[in-house]
Amino acid sequence: MTDAYEKHDRVLVALDCIIFGFDRQDLKLLLIKRNFEPEMGKWSLMGGFLRKDEGLDDAASRILEDLTGLKNIYLEQLNAFGAVGRDPVDRTVSVAYYALVDIHKHDKELVKKYDAQWFSMDEIPELIFDHTEMVQSALKRLRYKASYQPVGFELLPVKFTLPELQQLYEAIYDTTIDKRNFRRRILSMDILINTGEKQKEHSKKGAYLYTFDEKKYLEGVNGGDNFKFKSSIS
Amino acid sequence: MTDAYEKHDRVLVALDCIIFGFDRQDLKLLLIKRNFEPEMGKWSLMGGFLRKDEGLDDAASRILEDLTGLKNIYLEQLNAFGAVGRDPVDRTVSVAYYALVDIHKHDKELVKKYDAQWFSMDEIPELIFDHTEMVQSALKRLRYKASYQPVGFELLPVKFTLPELQQLYEAIYDTTIDKRNFRRRILSMDILINTGEKQKEHSKKGAYLYTFDEKKYLEGVNGGDNFKFKSSIS
DNA sequence: GCAAAAGTGTTACGAATACACCCATGA
DNA sequence: TCATGGGTGTATTCGTAACACTTTTGC
């Protein structure tokens, strides 16, 4: 430990983004078709390399923006992946981030340029390197996050119906939820505002459009981080 | 993205270990006194640099062993820390790991060699760089982990009493727990075996010594990772 | 016999689940 | 008028939290 820093190995640090979206039906992932070797033509997460003069979070934002054209997106670090052979070309450590985006807002030209495509979670193709593991980890984290914080704000358009919000949660957890219980729980959180308008595209009766009460929503997001000792130790 | 890898920046990847121990009273952290610049003489987490030919987890184990002499210790990655100026000497990305060790088992010679010392959580000194942030993050993670998995096995000696185990949880959560509720919950997990022996050092009546039922303990550790949608969204 | 820590059960409250019918409307 | 999806309430179960006294034994 008395070595000068100069003696130590330097490695490439990559960033990979697991980009989640929701099309009012399925939870989806944005993947790109790799246009360079190795593994050219295979599907991959959007990634890039860390530059010396930028922080990890900044680099992840940059890479996300490169593909989607979107700024100020919800982005959270997952983990570093650093097995020796994970990238066959060179020793790289990859830091994975997951992003929640409104699927309708991304820049379709950029996505085309990268040969990118949205995939439903149950149709994810084989991915390069350890990207499948990263996706699994991201889904787990998203489920965890959604279990103690509201997540709709990032994934839904400004106005949405309760059946749509329920569909989002059902997609995240790949399950079905009782309508009455869902509505009671969501509404009791007191973060939704009924706009009074109705969405009539999907039903004859029409469903009320809601928006998030941004202030209360953020309180919910910022709190809820304290774990107590409870018997859910299991 | 069509660049050859060669064009990209290479950076130092460091590893820092947040080492938790428990002395039957307080939750403690093992820190070293830095014997090189910058910040020589200040307290720091045990750290080191990633070598090209080893994985991240391996590097963290190596660094942990360097300080404690211990192998096969519970070690889990927290996060990568990568703000630009976090190490004033050079651009480094640090991957933080936290470890749970039996405080009585470490190699005291090694610890002396590194000028290391155990600190109670409420007496942690000022740390270099972003190490304080890493410690906070580790404590949060430990609390989270302990909320859905048993953690005593890694932090306690083979035989321990229920009051000691309770003291451990109270230390982790910095709170008090009702004795009757605690015992009921822990015992209902069905992972403890009463050895029949009594510990008489701390009381006249004596408390039963328990051991973990390793098989059932590991089932508990490996499960409990599925998050459901519940109203704890808050 | 008394101080000190170990050990033991019951009640009450709140959250989660299960469950079935009416409503509004366009075709 | 009927098919479709939207909207609503109640009863039960289960987990969590609150709470006080008895037991053992070394001094």
C-alpha cells in the first residue's frame, strides 16, 4: 500500500444502460444491435466507456442521451460487473445503470440510427457478454424499488388511467392484481389527482385520467428507505 | 461506438471494504490509519487496486484477507463510486464491498501492522475521500439485508445466546426491540438449535447457548428475494 | 433475601387478501 | 339490448406491536 499509484493496472471502465419503458401493455427494454466486433449483429445493452473527466453518473446519462435523445431521465446505478473474461477483447469493468423512460418520448431517429428496438420482457433475445445477468439484476431492482416507492411517474405519460397504472404494476411483477385492492392502495397513498377527464379509447364507459401530485409523489420517493427489523426476515 | 477499444481512457479501479464486526455489545467497523500520502495519518477504509487478471470479487477478497487474514468471509458488492475528484491524486473509480466478520477471529498481527482499529458505529472518525458515504451506504444495505435474511451467522461466534443475538439486531438498527417479540420471531424462523448448554458469564441465571442450523439458515439466506406489490409503496 | 438478567403469553390493531356485483356507453 | 371494460365495499386472516410477571441463582 505504499506503492505510488503509477504502479497499478489501469482498465477500461464501461457503462451499460438497462432502459425500461412501458407501452400501456408490457414492460419493455430498449436494446441495440451491435454494429462492431466482437459479437457484431447480436443484441446488446446500450453502452459506452467512461472518460477520465466525467463521473460515472454523468457518463451513464450521456450514453442514455446518445441513444434516446432524452435528458434528466431517472437513472440509478445497479452494480459493477467485473469478471475477468466478461469482455473477450480487453479487460473491462462495467458499471450497470437502469433507466425508466416514457417510451413515447425517445428520439426515433437516434434509435433507428443505432438499430435499436424495444423488446417485451418475455421476448428478450440472447444478449452479449454478461448483459442478460445485468437485465435480471435490473428487473429485480425495479421490483424492489416499486415495492416501496411509486414508480409510475417515470414510466407513464403525464395523464394516465388507473387501469393503465395497474397494468404497469402487473407488468413489473408479471402477475395479476385485484382491481379493488389495487385502487384502494394506490388512492390511499394520496399522490394521484383525478383530472376529471375521461379516456375513451379503450372502453365505452371511459376511464378517468389521473396525474401525479408531483410534490406528494416526491415525498413518497424520497422517504421509505428505512428498514426495520420485522419478521419478514424469513 | 465503432471505435476500437484502444481509443478509450483507462482508469484505476480501486476496491474499498467496509468491514463490520460485533463484539457482543456494539456493531463495529474496522478502519486503518493511512500510512501514505495523500491524507497520510487519517482514517480510511481498507482498500487496494484491481489487478488486470482478477475479478472484482476476487480483488475484494484479497484485500480483505490482506488486512484480517480471513478467507471465505461474507462479502457483498455495494456500488461503484466514481465522482471525478473523489481521489485527488488520480482518476479512480472505487467499487465498495461490505464484509461481515466474526470480530474475534481476525489476525491481530496483521491488524497491528496496518495500524487498524475497530470503531463503534457512533464513534466513526472523519474518513478520507468519500469513505464516509460508503459507510453510510453499507449500513443501509446491512439493515436492508437483515430485514429479510438472518445475518447472525457471519457476525457471531458459533455459540451465542438469544440476548446476544438480540443485542446484535439492536446494534444494527440502533434501536431497542421487545424481548418477547424478538424471541418469538427468531424462534419461529426455525433456524436455531438450543445446545442445552448455558452461558453464565453475563448473568446468574445463565442463558441458553444456541447455534445456527446451517442448512435451514442457508435456505433463509438464499430465499426471500422476491418483492411483491404491497402497500408499503408509501 | 435480594439484585440482575433470563424466560414466558395474551390482547389489540392494522394491513393484506379474497371476493361479486352494478354502471356507463357504443355498437 | 348486450357486450365491454370501469368502478365500488365488506368480511376474514395474518402479521405486528404493546404490554408485566415469574424464574433462577450468585452474592
